[in-house]
Amino acid sequence: MLADVPRRRAGDPPETGEPLRQLTQRSTPELWGRLVYEATRLPYVREGRCPGGAADARALVVADREEPAVPEATLAPGEAVTPVQLHGVHDTSTRLLLPSWRAGQVCADGWAVACAHGGSATELLVFGPRDEAELAVVVGLIAESIAFARGGVEPGEDGAGGSGSG
């Protein structure tokens, strides 16, 4: 299951800061609320605590797994399978995990930056959506991350191994 991601995210990328977070081009509070609503209603997802995160951050936990399909598919090793963290309304980005081949595509197309602190090619900071079309993309990437933790998302699933429809 690959998100139908347009080839490139429009415009320049937002500014980011350390600890890794989005500083510019954030979602409106209303759009961020929609992101949380839609993401927490995806299949196999339950909302959990975000250890070490901001008070308004949310962890998305895979409800039907005690272990991730592969070790690099959880942000909380040894705890609940957590492939996604939704950052709060003052950031609006999403931290998630994808297979390294897919993470590279998503970054190259401008939808995210790699989280260098983790030393993993699978961990991304996906930029908060600026409009309805971007909301659909980000929710699709979150669904891919959940599928990755459950054992899905293989190269070429979209028929070409590329970035969805371009």
C-alpha cells in the first residue's frame, strides 16, 4: 500500500530546528486537528502516550501487534509498536518510519527530511500539511508507516517502485 504521493511537494521546504521540528509553513490549527482526527481513525491504530515528547504530541500505536514486523519499524523499541508520532499544534510535523527505499523517495520528493539523530535511514520528519491535498498525502504516508510496522509496504507495490502517481 503506497500513498498516492504527487511527485514533488510544491514550493520550498519549511525551515526546521533542533530538536528536529518544523519551524515554518505549519498547518493551521484546524488542519492539524483534521490530521489528528484522520490519523487516529486509520485501521490498526490506537492513540498512545508519546514518551519524551511535548505534552500535545501523540503516539500512534499498532493495536494488533506486540512486536514490529522488523526492528526498525518502531520509534519505541521494547514498548508498544509505535511507528508514528504526531507532533503538536505548534509544530504540526509528523515523525514516522518507512522502509529505507521509500523514505529516500519521500525525502527526494520534498515531503520530509531524514531524522539524522537516530542513525536510521527509515526515520523521517514529514512536514505538516498546508492544505487538503497535502493532508491526504500525509495521512497516506502515516498509513504506509503503520503498514510497515505490520509487515507491509514492499518495493514496487505501486507497479513501478516509484513515488506513486507523478
